[in-house]
Amino acid sequence: MKINELIDIKIYTTNEEQKLLDQLDGPSYISLFNERDQFILNNMIKKSLVSKIAKNGTYLVVKNDYK
């Protein structure tokens, strides 16, 4: 459980981040995104909005579930 889940903090997201969050329905390879989207995804990983999973030498990104 993440700290922001415990204390119920709203995490600010930009329009670009929200667009990417809406696109992520399940696990997606980070290499399928363009360079700008990968940069945004890395920022969202730092904000704990998405998780980065290593699988067979590649990376997947998965949206974290928040209510």
C-alpha cells in the first residue's frame, strides 16, 4: 500500500499525463510509446501513478489503481 493511498492525497496530473492514464488499460510495453510519452511515463512512475515492471529484458508499464 502506498503512502498516498493511506492519507488520501489527490495527485496533480497534467493533461498529457491524464491522456496517457486513460490509454493504459492493461500492461503495455514502454518501447511502444514515442519518446515524449516515455518521458511522461517516467515522470508518472516517480509520482506512483504507474508501475514499471521488468520482463525478459524489456519493461512494461501498468496503471496503479486509485479510487
